[in-house]
Amino acid sequence: MSAVDKERFFYHSFPRRGSNTDAEIDKGCKILSLICDAGLLLAPEVVTWQYPHADGSPPRTQTYIQRRICFTELAASDLGEHAKTFGQFALEFEIGVLKGMGALPVFYIPQATSSELSEANDLGSVLVNQMIDAAVLATRMTELKKLADSASEGAHLDVTMGVSQFRDFSLDAKEARSTLEALGYGLTPTDMLEHAVYGLLHCFYPADNLRDNRPLAYYRQREWRISHNFAIRGEEVMRRASDEVIGRLMEIDTEFFGRGFQTAAGMSTLGKESWVYPGSGGKRVIQMVRRVIVPREALERASTIVANIAPNVPVVCSEDLRQLRASQFDLERLCCRAFQFVRRLLRLS
């Protein structure tokens, strides 16, 4: 590995929609401004997993919503090729900083096509679906505990789990509390378990792009994510997008952020269902960045945007970065050839 490739960082690149178009510079600067003011956006996505049955009956399908910020591990020399797909603007993070922000590597799970479904070749999807079941079970136990804790002594609980196959039933409140206390003794509370399992699920993603028939297309991205809400010293880190942020998202890309998005509570929009990661440890996200990398055309505008919030964070030109990498590579190659020439001379002597 050359010295050029030894320095590897994590990159959050944008704008993916509109990259390599005339609108990319303006759109990229608006996104950068929003990141400086509000933080990074966790946009929602519905992920679907199929659960094959041993008897060959139609597979069970489960879906859940992932909200995530994506980062890709790269050598800086690879950023130019990456930018062709994901956008020419990039935030560069050191690995230690990204860990401190709560990022985790993505677990890529292979999914078989409908003609390949079996318990053996789709084991990953089986495990993910069973994790979804575990999260739902934790949710039901949490609701039952809330009901039992709010009931008066000696009362009977009228319980419904929202499952049409079962009738509502009654429980003695005191006995229910005792049973739940025994089941949870020495364990993480069920409401925290629910969030933990869903948080872990957000780090699972298909390895293959079955829609476009591209095997291992997602696996090759070397992706890490901040993908679920968590608390630091009891304070939740994520925020729902404010009306101001939603308005700015709509200005950036109305077609995308105004798109209809189905939730358990009804139809919403993708912008309204997004979360924001403002930063942590008393710092805004932009203040945690190692460098901001932008195309030359956007350098002056981007420098002004960043300087207002994080004057110590350098804003560099992607074209100059590529030229520097090329020069370093040429120098390394020249040194290598000189070293080989000297070795040959020594052998001849």
C-alpha cells in the first residue's frame, strides 16, 4: 500500500441527488449551510426482509423504518471516484471522532431472490426477522408494564395487544406487576431493550441490490452509520426536524423531501419524518469535522458558510486535493524506481 493510501478517513458526501448536474454547486452549498446550522440529517427509509418458511408456504415479509446518516471509509485518493456517485461535497471525519459520535459499521445481510428462498441460503434474513419479533415482544411487554404500573391495588387490567387473532383478556394488576418484575429481574428494562434492538436493526442492511441485479452492490460501500437515537447522560441526542429545517429541506429538494411517507400513524412526508443530529459533547457537527472538501467553483461560498460556525475547520478544494495526491503518487513511484535502480547497481558491483 502506498503512503497515499495509508491515510484513510470517513466521508459523508453530498448531494447524491443532483450530482454531476448544473444544480450541484448551489444544492451542495445549501446542504452545507443546513449542516452548519442544524446538523446532519437522518432521512427515513423503509427496509423489507423476507422470512422463508420450512414448509414452502409464501414467505413472511416484515418492514421497519430506518433513519440513518451514512459515512464511507476511504483513502483520500479514492474520494474523486466516490464523488461521481455520491456528490462532490464531503465532510471528512477521523475514525476516533466518528466513534465518539455513535457511528457503527453496517452489517450487510445477503438476501436470496424469491426463487432461491430457503432456510439455509437466507439465514441472515431469518435472523433479522427474528430480531424484529424480539423488538415487538419488548414493545408489548413495555405496554403491559405501563398498564400494570398505572393500575390501582386490587384492580383488574383489561388487556388488548392489538392482535386480531386473540381476544382481550383481564389480569390482576398486582400479579401482573409481580410477574413482570420477576421476568425482568437483573435485566435491562423492556423499554430500553425495545430501543436497543431496533437500534441494532438499523445497522443491518441488504448486501445485494436485488432490484437492479447487482450482487454485493451495497456491501462494497464500506459504510458506517449513525442510525438510531441514543441518550448521553439521560439526554436524547437526536431531534425531530423543526418546521424551519423542513422548510429548508423542501427548498433544497421538494420532490424528494415532499414525497409521501407512510408511518404507523398515517401518511406523512419524508421531510417531516426526518431526524437531525445536531452534534454532541458541546460541539456542533461541523466543529467535529477534520476538513470540508468542495469543488473549486464552490470554494469561496463554502468557506464563508463554514467560517461563521467553525472558523478552525479548513475548507479545501477537491481538484487541488486530487492533484496533490497525483503528485505524491508520482513522487513515490519515482523513489521506488530509483531504489530499484540502486539495487541493480549494487548487484552488478
